[in-house]
Amino acid sequence: MSAATALPVTITGVRRAFPVPASRGGRADRASRSVRRGTTGGTVPAERIVLDQVDLTVEPGEIVAVIGPSGCGKSTLLRLLGGLDTPSAGTLRIGDQIVTGTDTRTAIGFQEPRLLPWRTVAQNVALGLPRGTPRSERATRVAELLELVGLTASADLRPRQISGGMAQRVSLARALARRPGVLLLDEPFGALDALTRLRMQEELLRVHAARPTTVLLVTHDVEEALYLADRVVALRTVSDGEHSPVSDVAPSVVRVLDVPGARPRDRADARLAELRVELLEGLGVVTHHVSGASEPYPAI
């Protein structure tokens, strides 16, 4: 099976906002009574802004982790890149093409494996193959993918017969079946126990080394982000229900952090430990860490 061609991602001025619905009876609730002043001096209906002024470039083959508090738009950003949603403003490009709908050059992995229980492991992986794959190639490609994720011996098992970690590996193989140029992972290990999660992190790095592709990974685990990614992008919540004028809304991206060291990294690396504290405190988590820093870390 030929390797995927890793593709760059370019996000420029992306904004995603949703209209605030009126409450029952036709009367607007407090949030929808708020209005934004338009550029011509009038007003426009209130919106809940999920993402605003997002600018980001991801290099081919890079792993970028996206962190931030719940509701800051992490999953929305992946949905926009996957063509499952449309931005209110701005553009998203994969390679040199603007994303305008679902794109066969991307694949998405979710927190839940979402395997079909009546199909075998091999049959679930085969669902990810591009339409029109010749019958003569299907079995060979599925076998190669199962070998890649270490599940050759489990090809004929049903999902109920395998562990959670194995199910996530099936999901990863299915996502890789179409040879995506960009792999979008939305908390893929969030439902796993702590030890299995660590093993799956190693599995992802091994697979990425064997079949390099561009990866955007959403996670709530700061340590996971620092261990896996080349860079960590921190997002903030930009809308709290009191809908300010557009000019008052801060950009969603608070910080883009370059992670030091080559993968696989030493989990006990003091530099990563210090960055972990920095990011956690930016997220508002009390770490009780004694640092020589004279200024508090920027809030996310």
C-alpha cells in the first residue's frame, strides 16, 4: 500500500457563529436580545460566537494538538476542516484547495470507535476504503492496515470480542484506509483507561512514523498534547452569552507553543513538565507549582 501524501493546512480568518434562538412563545431570551452593531450603524441579530479570527498554518506531516476549555470550538474546528460544517467567515485550505464540503483527502477519528457490531474487525476496516477500490485490492489493503495497527490475529473477531484499545486501533486503521493527506482526531483516546491511553499514544506515534500524514488532534489532556505534538494550539472561549460587538471579540487562538525535543519524547523531561504547568495554569487549573516566573501565565 502506497503511503499517503501529507498535505498542508491553512486556516485564514475563520469565524464560526450560530444564531441565538428565541425562547418558547416567540419572545427572545436574554442572550438573543443582545445585538451587535453592524458596520453601517444598524444592528444585526445576536450570535453565539464559537470561533473567531482563527489563523493557523500546519505543515505537511506535522502533528498539531488543539487544547482549550469546553465550548471553545476545538471540535468545531475539526468539523470545519472535515467539511462537515461551514465557516461564517474566512477560509480553510487543504493543500491548495479551499474546503467546501466533505473531502476524501481527510479522515476523522472520534472518541468512540463507532464500529458496526455485526461486522468483523476486517470488515469494519474495509468500510474506510475509497469507493471503487477494486475487489482484488480490498483484501490486500485491509490486511496491510491490520498489520500496521497490530491486529492481524483479530481480523475475524467482532467488536464485542475485543478491548477498547483494540477497537480504537480498528478505528484508526479505518481512518487510514483512504490514505488521507490530513487526519483529524477528536479526543480519540478520551474514553480509554489511563494505561491503555498511554499505549495508544505510542501506537499513534508508531503508525505516524510508518505512514506520515498531517494530524490535527483535539484533546483535553495537556500531557498528551505535549507528548504527541510538534506544536500545541491553545484556544479560548470567545462568547459567554453576552454578545459583544465583533470588534470586542478576542481571537480564539491564545497561543501556539512549539514543543521541544524529537519524538518519542521522555515523559519525565523537565522541560515538558514546566510547559505542562504553564498550560494548565493558563487553563485555570491550580497546580501548586513553585516557579521562578514573576508573572502569571496567560489565561486561556
